[in-house]
Amino acid sequence: MHPNLRIGVISIFTMSIKASDVNNLRQMTGAGMMDCKKALEEAGGDFDKAVEILRIKGQKVSVSRQDRDAKEGTVFAKTAPDNSYGVMFELNSETDFVAKNEDFLTTGEKIITKALAVKPANLEALLAMEVESGKTAQDLIVDLVTKIREKIEISRYALVTGERVNLYVHTGSKIGVLVAFENVGGTDLAMLGKDVAMQIAAMKPVAVRRDEVDASMIDREVEIAKEQARSEGKPENMIEKIATGKVQKFYKEQVLLEQEFVKDNSKSVEQYIKDHNKDMKVASFTRFGVGDN
């Protein structure tokens, strides 16, 4: 084929992609105009193939941004109508601006709504969950990356079950808490459940009760206390007693039931709960804070 003829054929093929088709693909995917044009050219005008090409490019964008920090974001959470379980995940982005983006929030809402119905067991199952026809949660995330051009990911997910599960999401959706109760009986948890969840959001306990605290965490506190005492010149025969006192303080500050109740520091959280129902217990809790807020 003569070179000039070849150029002419290519030009004709390129021109066959209508501006209206490019715009339609852009509206459908949110990708840039040139990206849509190139995808349609590569797909020979086939919309479905062009969408797939853009999604693949989005995956490449996602991979290329893996070394970037995605420490901003939003916590999405919902509880079942009967409050027997709740689901929650943290959707992260590189910037807070994107975390407030309408597409970002809409995608998160779609995923959490489907998760409430499906109850995925873990993060892997959540990402593999079909949210829309032919699209998984991970596919929707890739679509967001394609459109927004930032690293976006679901960093963690929780499914919390119990006799009664209460939810609290702090203003701005940067902190979310799911807390499960047992032996509820006829206790109204509308206020009590919210109070306990807000306590967890504000005070960041590491466990419900002291026997659930990781032993390595206590060992570390003991060593820190001993080193501090020695550096202050405390007598060696007092070191152990000082360390024990520091650990007791740690429990009071870090164990939920032993913490001072934020609304009334004259009592502990456990005392507050028993004032309403002496048999009721906190079974478990999960707290997500964007950037560990």
C-alpha cells in the first residue's frame, strides 16, 4: 500500500469516531475526553469494549499509585433493621477534597448498602461482592480511580454481630463505631448504645475488658514504666511497684469498661451500663478512624 493511502485510511478511521460518541462515553465513565476518544478508537467504536479499556487503564493508574499515601477518606457504616449486625468500612483517598466528592460518596454508599444485604465475612469478600450487574465493589473502585485519578482503596472492613448492635458515625464521617451488646433484655439502647459508642469514638479503648488486652502491649507498658522509673533515679526495690501502678493506670485509660464515663466522670463505663441493666454486657466493638483519628 502506498504510504499516502495508508495515512488516508487511518485518518478516515479516526474521523469515524464521532464527538457525540466520545462525549457519551465520557458521561458514562467520567474519564477524560482524550482517554475516551483513544479508547473508542482502540475498540473500533464498540462502547462495551471501550469501557473495558478504560477500566484496564484505571487499574494501571491504581497500580502506579500504590506508593502514594491514601490517608484521607470516609467511614461508611450501616446496621440491620433488627440491629442484629452491622457492617462498616473505610474508603480512603489521597486528598480530603476527593473524600467529599459526590462520586466518591455515592460509590461508598452503594457498596455499604449492598454489604448490609450480603454480609461479606471479610475485606476480600467485600471487594469481590457484586454491587451492580457485572461489577464488583473492586470494579467500582477502579472506575473511581479512572475518573478521579487518585489512589482510592477500601483499607479495612468489619462485620459485627450480636444480640443488639449499635452504630455511631461522628460528624464528618471520619470516625465510625459498631458496638455489640448481649443480655439486653428489655433495655432501651437508643441512648445508652449511642453513649457507649460515642465513648469508644472519643476515648479509643483498646479492648472491652482487661483480659482482652494483648499481652505484648502490657509487657511494653511495664518495660516503659521501669525504664522511666530508673531514669528518674527511683530505688530498684520500688521499680516493680511503680510498674504495677502504671499498668493499673493503663487499664483505667485504655479498657472500655474501666474508663471514666465521658458524660459523668464520677462513674466508669461499666457502672453506667449497670445503672441501666446489671446483666447487660458489651460483647465487642470495632472503631475505625480515618488516619487513626
